Amino acid sequence: MEELTVVAVRQRYNAATWKERIAACRSSGQTVAEWCATNEVNRKTYYHWERKILREANQELSCCGKQQQQIQHFEEIPPVICAAEVVAVLRTDEITCELRQGITPKQMSAIIQGMKSHA
């Protein structure tokens, strides 16, 4: 049985806290920069924890014998808040993405790459 030290408890608390913060940021509809400014979080600190948590998740996947997909990078796509017409819908078994009028080629490429990596 693993012995819990004060340091270990603190590390687990910090990781759990940052997992919640990252989830809140991603579901907020804001860019990372906007969310960090609103919540008085240093962006470098945010990205440090995001990398750390994703690295740990990749390690857990490889330890469980599941196929490991290395996450190369993230590309932030700003949310589109408008009533633009839907011009295409991309679907996989788990993901549905509506592409709206005005989407840039860079955004479309990032979305397609992301969907391919999760297929």
C-alpha cells in the first residue's frame, strides 16, 4: 500500500485542482488567454499544468495496454459566436462538428486533424 506523505497529498490536490481548471477553461467558450485573464491565472502556469496532466494521461494509457497516441501539440481555435449558416457537418462515432460560414482554412485543417487523431 502506498504511503501518503504531505508532499504526495499536496501534489495530488494540485493536479486535481488543475484538472478542474483546465476543464473549466476548455468548456468556457473563451480562449485560454481570455479565461486566464478573467480568472487571474498566469498563462505559462496554465500551459505548464496542461502539458503535465496530458503527459500523465498518456503514461496511464500506455500502462493500461491501450493504444497510445502521442499528443503533438494543441492549436487553439477561437469560438465562433454568431448565427452564421452551417455549411458542413463532420461526424465520427464520437464527435460532431458543425462548420459555419467564415471558417478559415487553418481552423478547418486543425479541426479535421483533431477529428482524425480521435477516430
